[in-house]
Amino acid sequence: MRALRGVFFDAGNTLVVEEPGKHLWEMAITPLPGAFEVLTALKPRYRLGVISNTVGSGDAELNAALDKAGLRSLIDALVTSRDFGKAKPDPAIYLEGARRLGVPLETTCMVGDRLDTDIAGAINAGIPAVWLKHPGAVMIGDASPTHIITRLGDLLAWLETMSTPPVSSS
């Protein structure tokens, strides 16, 4: 596996608290616990992106929501399904995300709270999938995540194991 250069995040219930049944512009937009700290820690080493399935919101609305949450300055690129025209789990949205980040797709991974979209989509795209399995995580689908974390802060330790080359036995 090539060293990771980019990390994608889902927006709702991965970086910001999602309010079901509301559009982005109707939500309070508060960051999930640890989101700011994790993005700040990752920013010097990785290109950071957001891939989000959206219905009534597009890139501009997601930019505004991330700005409101105090996270936008830490994100290098984002893709919304409404503006791109394809949604997770379609691998095309991950390819577009990698293009916008300026890194090869195979050097990225995806972090999200939904097995049916975030995790299945990353697996479909051939990249590692980290499932943020918090109490509100969506367990629909049978995709097998590469790794499971229960809080965003646990991502840092996993990424360290992914970037450390294996010790040779010679």
C-alpha cells in the first residue's frame, strides 16, 4: 500500500452534528467533539477533503456550513453529490475528490459514519474505509470497514500505523 497523502471525511455526523430532516442552512452547525483538533493535527501532513451526499445543498452551502463550524480553513477541497451529480457509494465521487485534492486516489482514505454510503463507497473506490462507529452511526449495509473507531480522535493513532513502513526482518 502506498503512503496516505489525503484523508476524506463525510460531513454530517462525522465532522459536524447533523440534524435529521433539515437542510444545512437550517442547522445550528456545531463540530463533532474532536473534529477541530483532529483536522488541525492532520493538516500539516495530509490533504484534507470532504465528500458529502447532499440533497438540497451543494458546494457553496457546505463551504458555508464548514465555515460556520470553524472547520473550513482546515479543508483543502470538497465535493457534494448535488453539484457533482453522483453520490456515495459511486466510486466516481471519490475520484473527483482525489482530483480536487491533487493526490492519487490510491493514496487516500475515507472516514465516515455510514456503512451503506461512506464505507461501501470507499471500498468500491478501492481505498481504506474508516468507520466512525459512534452511537448515531448508520449500520445499514454490510460493507466491511478497513478500521473502526468510536471517536474521531482515535483516527490519529490508526493513521500513524498506516504511514509507518513495516520493519524488515532482514
